[in-house]
Amino acid sequence: MNAESGKFGGVRALVVEDSAVMVATLRKVLESAGYAVDCVGDGQEALWAAREQPYDVIILDAVIPPPDGYEVCRRLRKQKVWSPVLMLTGRDSVHDRVAGLDAGADDYMVKPFDPAELLARLRAITRREVSERPVTLQVGDLTLDPGTREVWRADTRVELSPKEFSLLEQLMRNPGQVLSRTHLLEHVWDFAYAGTSNVIDVYVRYLRDKVDRPFGRQSIETVRGAGYRLRDDDGV
């Protein structure tokens, strides 16, 4: 399996798309912006290419020959491939957005798209620089290790999805502070999102079901009309 390689040498992008028309459109938009573009047409080729090349960004269609885009994203994250992923799909329901983000995608965009918005989204999810291994975060008896992607409540390990992990990390980096939904969308999903969304509320509920309720805690607090904050329960 060989990725069809682009000719430019700037930011390298992997396009995973089985529609020849969409591939041509994406290649034109990306190369005009200076991206080096590799294109593959199915899930197996995507997994191979992403492991072989440290891409700066992956543009991943949700509906491709198996494994589909959601499964490709899940497998890459399990294999500790952390290239930013922008998922493309023709469906725009909250369920589909949650599914894509829960699989480990950094952002979600519906086709057809505006080329200028596509490039803006890509700039947003690739602006984070790679840094040294981050320090472990501790709030009460809740521990999060950004390096190993592990979360513990006292001596019990808690399994989180990639987006649940990122949301909890943002809360733990700002203990006691009220974080608005807009702040969380921008810092966890890099959403260029117009209007309101209940995605944050859905994920807060997921987090509470995993890090609070099983342990008799209420550390993730809703501040009505303002957002959410993580309180230090101090093991109580």
C-alpha cells in the first residue's frame, strides 16, 4: 500500500477519502495553501500511512471502505498516533459529532464545506506545538497523567475516551475556576462553531458517570448560566 504523495514540502497532510472528486477538491485547496498532501482511499491504507509518516494533520472521511473513519481514529489513538484529525462527513447530527469526537478526532466538519473554513479549522487544530512530557496533574485524589493518558481516582484507574480525557485535563488545569462552554469548546475541540451546542453537557455527564458517581463524589460542578468547574473534594 502506497500513499499518493504530494509535491510540496510544508505542512504534511494525509487525506483519507474514497471519492475521486472530493480527493481532487481537497488536494487543490490544500496544495494552494502550501500543504504537502498524501491521499489514500480506505481505512487499511490510512492506518498504514499514519504509522509510517508523522503527519501534521489527518483529514479523515467518516464513511470509507473498512475500517471506517471512526474506527481508524480509535485505532490510531490506541496506537499513540496523536496527529490532529479533522473528520469529514455528510451527516450533521449531534450523535454523529459526538461519535467522531469520542473516537479521538480533534474537530468535525460537514460536507460540503467552504475552503476558507476548512483551512481555518486546520490552522486551529495544528497550532499547538509539541512540548516536553507534561507533568502529572493532581486535584484531591484525582490524578491525570498527560504523558501516559492515564487517569486515577485514588488507587482505581479510570478508563476515559480521548475527548473525555481532554475535557477532564482542561478542568484539572484550572481547578476551582468556572470554565464556560465556549472556553471548553475552543480548548478541547478547537470548534469554529456558530451558535450553541450540547456536546459539552453530554461529555460532562459522561465524565461524572466515570470519575464522580462510582466513587460517591460530586467534584464536577455545574455553575448555572456560567459553565463548569472542578472542585477539590479532598477525598471526601
